[in-house]
Amino acid sequence: MAPNNNTPEAWNKFWANTAIDKEGDIFALAKEEHSVRWKRIKAALLAEMGTLNGLRVIEIGAGAGSYGALMAKEGAVVTVLDYSDVALNRAHQFFERNELSAEFVKKDALSLTGDLLGVYDVSMSFGLAEHFVSDARLKIFKAHFDVLRKGGMAFISVPNRHNLPYRIFQFVAERGGYWSWGKEDPFSRREFASMCKEIGVTEYGFLGESIWLSLEFVNPFNKRYLRLLGISKHINLDPARIRHERGTWLDQYLSYALVLCGKKW
């Protein structure tokens, strides 16, 4: 198993090794904007809020903050929160290169203070909650709702325990000593439902990304495998060449990214 190195120092080291040029950052945001996951999140917000413009949004444990950037592009007022200095610097660079603005806050999501509680319309994280275990796992989940005003919405995207290609990749990378993402324990819909019941969230549902994307985990030419072997893969960074992803009704059950969408009352 991977070590439980979920510390600011470990994530500083991780983000220090993820340098990318301006062209790559612009391409990354454009690619995510074409994703099924973003389209579903945006549709859910529009159905509930009517508009994204002016919404107060916080991305927790944000890393580069790509979803915060997508929200900012729609006119939201965005806060990017992380406890890693390097991650926050990376997020600031990502926003700047995409000509977007946000507030950048250094804070541990497990120790949020009063000025951040109960004030946001939307909270979200992408690849955060799975790095927590035991009591901290429920606590990080609850933090997404603690920052929301009444009627606010939380989106928590995590690896899906029932996505077989991802589990194969994780097993191979961990056993081979190539895993670099720290302790990572994926979620199931059942665990999410149990957590909602525990903290009193009664209105929630599930979204997913395109299930087809997860096939990359078992593609031997996948950039993840090549990177583990020290081989670089050329990527055409022309945003005009990005294809729209295909979604299916199975995505919310079996795709790699399982997204809980919950409302605070």
C-alpha cells in the first residue's frame, strides 16, 4: 500500500514536480471545459441557481484550481484554498495564464475558521477526500457543507471504488513502487450516502465523468504509464482539436470520477 503521506510537505513536493508552460495551462482549462463532468456540474448549478455569475465559490484542496477557474470564467467570485504553498503558487499561475482572478487562501481544510463558514454558494473539491482516512475522512466531507450558506451546493469528486481500470492501475503502480499520489482510498456511492446521513444531508445525488475516459488506465501507451517509465509523450496542445466527450447513464455508477452533488439545508 502507498504510505499515508498526506502532509503539506508531501504535497509541496508533488506540486513542485508538476510544472507546465502557459500553452499547457490554457489547453488544460479548455480540455476540462469540454468534459462531461464539467457540463453536468454546470447544468446542475444552472438548474438550481439560475446562473453562475456572481456566485461565491470555494475550491477546497484545490491544487491548480482548474474547476475554480472554470467557475471564474462564468463570472463566479472564486476562493482557492489549499494548505500547500506550492499548490497555491501553482493555482495563482494557472489563473493568471488563463486571465482569470481569484482569492488564494492558505489554510488546512480540517481547521476552517469562522470567516469561511456558512458564506459560500458552492463548495467543491476534485481529488481531495480520498486522501483522508478514519475520522478525518468524515471531517473533510463535512467541511464542504460547513462553508456553505443554507441552500448552497457541494460537489465532491473522488475516485470510484467500482471503476475496474483505475483499480488495476492503482494496484500495478503501488506494487511496482511507482505510485506518487500518497494514500488514496476510493469512495463508493454507499459510503457517500452513509456520510450524508451522518451529517444530516438529505438532498443529494451523483454525477460522473465519461466512463470511456477510464479505459486510459489500462492503455499501455497511457501517459500515466509512460510517465512512470520516464518516457514523455507529445500532446497536441491546440484547443481547437479538443473533442467533446461522450457520456452514458452508467457514468454515475462506474466511471473513474464519482461526484457527489449535495445541498445544504
